[in-house]
Amino acid sequence: MSDITEATGRHTLRMKNVVKAFGGALALDRANLTVERGTIHGLVGQNGAGKSTLIKILAGLHHADSAEISIDGVIEPRLTPSRAETLGIHFIYQDRLLPPSFTVGEALFLGHEPVVAGSPLLNRAKMREEATRLLKSYFDLELPVGALICELTTAEKQIIQITRALLRKPRILVFDEPTAALVRREAEFLFRLIRRLAQEGVTILYISHYLKEIEEICDRVTILRNGRDVATLDLAETNADEISRLMIARETENLYPARIAKLGEPLLTLRGLSVSGKFHAVSATVRRGEVLGLTGLLGSGAKDLMRVLFGLEKATSGDVVLGQRTLSFNTPREAARARLALVPEDRRRHGIALDMSVRENTTLASLGRFLRFGLLDTQAELESTNALIDRLQIKTKGAGSLLRSLSGGNQQKVALAKWLGRDTQLYLLDEPTVGVDIGAKAEIYGLIGDLTARGASVIILSSDLDELIGVSDRVLVMFRGRITRELVSSNTTTDEILAEATGAREGLTHVG
């Protein structure tokens, strides 16, 4: 393992021999992290490897049992959140921590609000103007700055959080899965911004499960495994395959399982489906046993289409035919009764209940199966949960563990397990591997293959184009509210999908 000596005086951040245990379980076992000034340094590892714990110690949210932490060569005996901010260390977390009832402008300037000259009144007009200017400057995006945070999409919330951090002129900027909710165009804007910040002397610590991003943007990378740093490598001398091998200590060539499901008759047919202002005249078919990929930029209508299919939004025209029946889902309950399931992108807000147990989450969508004369058969419920824990290899201390105690990948497995207890025929998966490590991704891909082998169908909406090609039979690309292309996954490339998704094939949009 290569290292940077203190004698060079070039490191901005050094965390040495960090030890942290929770209830007897060792989360960090003498872990080390050294980051050079003005560089982009990657931090990777499977869920549970210790990344989050290490970053929370840096943020002052956890205190190490023992460690030596220095910033610009000065030892910091006890970091706190306020001390970290004073030192110029700012964080962009995977969870978008923004007040839902605030407007975009209010959220951006929270704690640093401009006021009307000579008065204590907030200058809301200036906040709106500055918010518009900053979002255009940083991301070349125009968002409704007067809208409430709760009205924004996941990607828009992520952009607001990033912009808010940049306003504080950070010295060390920590990105925790910053592109998890961003499509490729938005990610490219972010990468250019990160490179510019590094050139201006900002030190970047970049945490991501997307190893191609690490390979593309970082100068060096530290790999954690089981609470220890197993390597720190120069990206000029390594690649994503080597990083994957070090993360999980095994080869990962077979990340995407071979498609062996036999396709049957049409299960779902969409005929001219439209929602005013969002998408128009969408027609498509999904066959039994098929994995259909769906992708598009923010605002393309792809996410709105998934919402309509599960009854979260009402179509203004067109037909949804399931089997031989023309249906119109007004509520998710109706969609579930028709044997549809949705695993949403923002699992923490919409897919699971963090303060309920694994058992309660797993059986939440199928409680009727366990009712006996109006009473819950807890033994049968527990047996069903344990069977799903084994089947999905969910890493938990037991069915009674609170869901918030599980890693992101295992939380996602529980979000899937919730629907496996029902007789589901069509699974709608919205960014199913966002924020999970490569090992958990492989297990989720395997589960998708198992579902289709048993005759179920899957629609997977993803901005990870390699993922779409790897797991699906066909890919539908949406652009400005319409399906512009249907591609056979085995005969296409990520460049071809990206060209369709951005309109570049028609000369409509230039990316990069």
C-alpha cells in the first residue's frame, strides 16, 4: 500500500489508526486515510466497509475510540460539527438534508440569509435572483427557485445541496455519492465543477459506488474492506476491475448474470399514454419474463411514466392493458391488487420505514397473509421474514433489528423483499442499485434474473447505462416526453443510448 509521508507537507487531511466500535462490533480497525492538498481523492468499499463511519468521524458526528487526525499538519484532538465547519470541511451527504417546507432560495441561503438594508427582514427577492444565477453558473440549469423543496425531484434536491455547500467556499469538500440521483449530463457538469475546484486548491474527498466515476475523476483512491484500508492507489496506475477485486477480494467479471428467461406473451401494453405537460403518446409492450430498461434525462417523462403505472399519478389519456384487461390505477393500492410492485428510488422516504424492524418492513405489503381470525400470526410472519432474509442474503442481526441499523444495500434488499411476499407479476424498479456497493449490485441483478425466470416481468428505470445494457432485454429511451428509440440491449452501446437520451443523435443537444 502506497502512502504519503508527513515530511512532504502536501497533505491537507490525515486520519491515522482510526478505531471505532459500536456495541462490541468493530466498524473501523486502525483505518488510515491521507489526502493531498488540491487533489480529488476517492474512497470506496462495500456497504459496511467503514466509509460512512470514517466520514462521520471527520464531520464530528462520531468520536473515534482512538485516532490521530490532522488538518494541514495540525492535530485535531476532538472534531465536532462546528469545529469541522470552522476548519472549512463541508459535506454533501447521500441523504439530501434540506428543509422540505423551504423554497429553493431559502434552502440555499439557510443560516446565511441576505436581509433588506437597514432592517432585519429577509431579502427574498435577492435570494431568488442569486439562486437563479448560482444554479445557472454551477450546473447550467434553471430550476423553479420559488418552488418548495418537497416539490422537487430527487436529482433537483441533490443539486441544491451541492450548490449550498459551494456557497460556503470550502477548504475540504466531501462528496458522498453525489451522482446517485443525477443523469449523465448533470454528472458531467458536476465533474467539471469538481475539477475546477481542485485546480483552485480545494481538496476533494469523493465517495462513490460507481467505480467508473472514481476511475474518471479521481487522482488517487483508498479502498476500505472490513474496517481497514487495504490499498491507496494512483488512478493512473490502476483501473475499476482492480479496485473491485480489492473491495470484495474476488473477481467480478460476471457482474451481470446471463439472461436465460424465456419471453412469453405480452403482459403490459401501453397505448398512447399521456400526462399533460410530462409525457405524450407513449406506446410500449412488456412481455412475461422480460426485463425492459427505461432511461431518460431529468424531465424526459421516464420517472412520471413509472408513477402513472403504479397509480401515483393519473394519466390524462391513453390505455394501460394488463393481460387482457384495460385498467386505470387511481391509487397504489389498486396497482398492488393488480399484482404490480414499485421499488422507488428514494427508498428511505418512500420504500421502507427506518424505525420499524426488518420483519415489519418485509411483511408490510402482505399482512393479509398472516391474519388469523383478525389477529396477526407473528410466528408465520417471522418464518416468512427469515426465509426472505436467507434468500436475499440480507445482512442483519435478526428479523427484529431496526432497518436504520442496516447498510444501504441491505435496506434496498428489504425494499425488494417487501414485494416478494406477494404474488407479484410486474416489478417496477426505479434506480434499484443507487447507493449500494458492487457486491450488493450483483446480488440484486441476480434477484432480477430469478424473478423473470419464474415468469414475472421487470421494468427497470436507471441512469446507469451499463446497468441497463447488462440486465435488460430491451431499452426504451425517452426524450422530452416521448419514447424516441427502442434498442435491443445485446446490440447497443452506452454511447448510442446517451445520444438518444440527450437528443444528440438529432443534433438537438450538445453534451460535454
